[in-house]
Amino acid sequence: MRKINYFIFPIVLVLFIFLSAFKTPLVNATQEEQQGYPRYLLKTSLYMYYYEKANASTHEYLVQYYLEGIITDTINDYFFTFIHYSAINKGYDNGINSYELEDIEPMADATLINVRFTFTNIWLNQNYGGYDHMSVQPLFTQNSAFYVAYNVYDWGYGNGFNAGRDFGRGMGYQEGYVDGHSEGYYSGYDNGLEDGYNQGYREGYEEGNWDGYYEGYDIGYDRGLEEGYDIGYGDGYSNGYADGIITGDELGYELGYQDGYDDGYQEGINTDVDYMQGYNDGFRAGEKSKIAQNNEAFYKSIEKWLVPAIITVIIVGGIVSIIAIKRREQ
């Protein structure tokens, strides 16, 4: 039985195509088709099939086919055939075996065709033992085919569109690459220049600030040391000079006092010799006079108070000198 089916299938397909050639032209036929462009019958490739739902007496499926390398949103006609000696209605009917083109989806390099099918429960059970996805797999993958009628103008247009699109994509890519590279280069250059400048400025500022600090510190240290030395030297000189005057005055006073004392002492000794000689001479002369007799008591006591009187005068003079020096310092 299966051998007979494979033998008859090509005959049925040829008759189906032959009869379709005498059908009335489509109402929405293109202008090129009306001008006499020939049509080609193209077999589609299966993409995917889905079980949709169960109706009262049928099961419903959505099957996707595609035309590779052809991009179009118009199909002149379509046909479905299978190996079974069973009728299938062209046009959706959820009560019998039927099929209908649902929509067309132009893609990047192909055209996707969605077709809706219905098959009766009895027919599915008799031929495939059920309606589930695995049971009907041979129906759509091996035992059937879906064709579309496609005129040569649309075919050529599709091929030309693909070729033009590929060429245009290459040209656009090259021009876009050149423009993008140029724009990206200058944009990257400007951004890199700005970032590099900012980074270099920060690093240079930090290093310059560090080096400048130590260089300024060294110069400031030397200058401060020099100025501080001069100021300190001046202050020290002034203070030392003042203290030196005081110390010198005190030392000079002591030395002068001692020298004056010594000189006065020697002078006092010399004076005392002359004095004693004069005294003796006067005394002898006074003895001869009445006055000497009247002042004998005074002259006898002069040795007791004359020397202390001299010492007292020297001490008082020293005190007066010290007071005068202190006043000059104030």
C-alpha cells in the first residue's frame, strides 16, 4: 500500500499544478503579473509546527514554512499536498481537513509563511495514531509539502534586493567605519588630551609643591638663620655692652677705688711725715707762746680724731660716687 502511495503522489502533484495553472488570476495580482511575468512554483522549507487547539471534530495546528533567500510580502498562490488519498480543503474549515495561508513575515534574508491546518480526529487516528506533537511529526516533516506560486519579477526583485542590500551594507559599513573611526579618533584624542592634561597637572602640582616646599624651606632656613644671627648678635651685643658697662664700671670703680686708696694712703703717709715735722716745729715754737699754752689740750688730743676723720671722708666720698653711677644707669 505504501509503495502505491509513493507512486501516485507525483502524479497527483503534477495534475494539481496543471489544474492550478488554469485558475482565475488573483484579484490583487501585481502589475508585473498582469503584464505577463511567468510564475514559478517554489517548494518551501519547514521551520516549525505547533498544536493550537481542539475543535468539536478536528484538531488545529499552526505550521511555519520559509523561503530562504527571498524577501517578499506578496505570494501569488499557494498549495499543500501530502501522500494520502484524502481530500483537504483550501480555505479554513474547523469541521474538516483544511488549510489556509494566515500571514507572511518578511525577514532579514528569508520570508516566513504561517499556515493554519485542521484535521479530523478520525483521520488523525487512522493515519498517525493520535493528534499530539510527536504523532503528527511525520505528517509535516516527511509526508507533505507546501508550495507557493511566485512570479519571476518578484523572484528577481528578491534576489536583487538581497544583493543590493549586501552591497549596500558593505559600502555603508566602509563609509560608516571611516566616519566613525575619524569621529571616534578625534573624540578619543580630545578626551585623552583632557584626561592626560588633568592627570599631568595633578601629578606636576603635587611634585612641584613638594619640591618647592623643601627648596623654600632650605632658603628660608638659611635666610632666617642669617637674619636671626644678625638680630641675635645685635641684641646680644647691646645687652653685653650694657652689662659690660655696668660690670666695667663696677670693676673700674673697685680698681680705681683701690688705686685711689693706695695712692691716698701713700700720700697720707707722706703728709703725715711732713705734718709731724711741722707739728714738732710748731709745738716747740708754741711752747714759747701764750696761745700754745692755751691750746695745749687741743693739740694733745688731735692724734685721736684726725685719722678717723680722714677715713670717714674717704668712705663718704665712695658712697656718693656709687649713688651717682646708679643714677646714670637709670
